[in-house]
Amino acid sequence: MAVKFQRFAPTIGSAASNSRDPILLVHGMGSADTVWKPIIPALQEVGEVITCLLPGHGGNPLDPRVAMDPYSLAAHLHEEMAREGIENAHLVGNSLGGWIVLELAANFPHRVATVTALAPAGLWLHPFFFRVPGTDAAKRIANRTNKFAHIGLRLGIAQQLGFSRVSPRWREISYETMLDATRAMAISDGYYPAWDAFLDKRFDTPIDSSIPITVVFGEKDRTLPAKTCQERSLVSPHARWVILENTGHAPMWDSPNEVVSEISRHVLI
């Protein structure tokens, strides 16, 4: 399988019901399933949680049979969901993962109960036609520092260098989260293939109004700023938009309680 899944059962004794559709979490470009650690325990209070590793991410090798553009990744994830026995799911995605879950809802609605897109890519005014110089700084830094990240990330200057662009609350991010993210970025062989695959593309496919959609952006998202990368007209009109204060490109790190609340809103409908 080109997609690897990991299941987390509902918390014993919680109000979660095993009969509910699971919550499927889809990480972003250069990331991994570890990005969801801060919110998985709280989501287990709501229902079963499933994380996935996309091809070329988190040590999962690239698969030459799978194209890396968002639609193709969504189509492949749809196939792998069926293979895994996931008939229907509440989809949650961050960044590229947000774009992927929107594509799943638009093109494979029978697999989708609801969508929560956290800082989704693809909602830009104009498609990118080339890699913007400098925007791969996180990848280059991770490649160079991975071997000693477990030491360097105990220093404030290294934390600031690696995470201040992603999060206005970088001082509050745990050491484990930073280390996981750095290691995931360093070994993401799919980072540049995924980047090249979304050039000249954006998300603009209608999603049936029967599928609830919530789009969440941080007001301080420097990766996908509001002026150029949060075009609301590209998402179906019934989508609910939420802007979180003092939050960057990884809302599940900066505002975990609010993100869990937004996901739970869908699951508990």
C-alpha cells in the first residue's frame, strides 16, 4: 500500500460511540502523521481516529505508480480507504492535506461524511507556475540540521529559526512536536515532487451541499496569507469559515482546543 494508516480507538469510558464514522487525519507536504499528536487524545473522546502517511512522507517511500498532485493523491487515498475498510469518514486535513480532503469531498463524496480543512493549500488567487525562491526554507533547514536536531532544538534560537514562520506561538510548541516535525521534513522524499505537482493548479471544484465543510485559517498564517491564498469563492458557498486569533499555519498546534471543537462539531451532528 502506498498509504499507511494507523488507528486510535475511542477512549474507554468516553462518550464516543464505535458506531460513528471515524475521523481521518491527512497531513501536509513535508509533514507526517506525527503532526497530529497534540490533538489525537482529545479526538479519541469523540470517536475512532485514523492517521495516514502519504507517499514519500514520514518514511513511507514514494510510489512511482502514484502521481503527487492533490487530485491524484485524493484518488489514491480513496482507493486505500476502501482497501482499509474505511467506508465513510470525517476528513480533516492540514495544508496540502486540506487540499486533498477538499478534492476527496468534491470527487468521491460517498467516502466523505464531513470536511474540516485546516489552512488548506490550493485556494490561491492565481496558480503558482514555479517554486517561489525561499519558501522551501523549512525543508533546507531540516535537511541540514536533522542529525543534531535532538540537541539543537533545546535552544531557543534554533526553535525560533525553525518554527517562528509557521507559528506565532512557537515558544509554546513542545520539544517533541518540534523534533517530530523536523525529522518528518528531513525525510520527506515526496516534498519536492508534491510541490512540482501542484504548480499551475488550484482547488476550484464544487462540493455537494450535503457535505458539511469547515475551513479554518489562522489570522497569522504567513505560509498561506489571506490576501493571496485564502480565496473564499473557490470553496462551495455552504462552507463555514473560521479564523482563529494568534494562530499560524498549523492550527492544531497553536489552537488545539478550538480545532478539536470544530472537528467535534461535525462528528457530533
